[in-house]
Amino acid sequence: MSLTEDPKLGVGARLRAERERLDLSQEEMGSRAGKNKNTQMRYETGVNSPTAAYLHELAALGVDIGYVLTGFPTELDDEDGEMLARFRAASPEMRFAVRLMLTAPKEAAAKHAEAGAAPMVGGNNSGQVNAGTVTQGDVSFQIGSRNKGGRKRSS
């Protein structure tokens, strides 16, 4: 069935599939999300549409809400899931550094790879130069342009 034929039935069927994937009864899933078994059943049969607040509670249980609503799984493989979890748990400084690294021009990344150097992010941001090591758990990023002696590298 396409998403346009009967969106209520599609959402309900996918909600049921997610409940079964998590090995929960209608009563268990409903109660964990603040609803009763009858409400859960009405959501799954398409009689009623789930609310945003209810879907938010289901997301905390591990339900793939993107899949329930669109029919397209949003599940990550183990490596990507671990990376996302680490990113979400990181400090704001670490998240900023990672974003800079991931949005750096491809040429700069290729240059560092050719030289066998670790990826580095740095530069001038409105007159401020950020430099040093940012550490989060067992991961460190070198921010700025410094050599082993701690002095700025000459261009």
C-alpha cells in the first residue's frame, strides 16, 4: 500500500510493526507512552491518529518515528549510531569542532590525508583564533595550527 492510499492505516500498520519489533504488547506500549490498550489499538487500526506527544514518548522507547510517519526507515547501522550518540553527548566545544571538520573543504582534507596528518581545524573567527586540544572522553581534536613545540607554524 502506498502512503497516499490510506495514510491513517499506513501509520497504524507501521506503528504495530514497531511495537512487535520491540516485543511489546499493546497494553505495554500504550502504558509506557501514557495511553491505555484501547487507545493503542485505535492508533494501530487507524481509527485515531497518534498525537505528537504520544509519538515523542514512543521515540524514547526506541520506536523509529520517522518510519512510523513516512514508511521510510531512519535506522542507523551500529557504527553510525555510536557516532551519533557520542556527538549528542559531546560538549558544545567538541560538537563545534566536529562540525567544522565535517564541513571543511575537500581540498583541505585531501591535503592533510596526503601528508599523513591528522585532520585539523583552525582559523580566524571574527578576530578570535581558537587553538588547543579539545577532548571528549577518549577522543581528542587539535584545534588551530601549532607544531609540536606549541608555536604557530609559518606559512
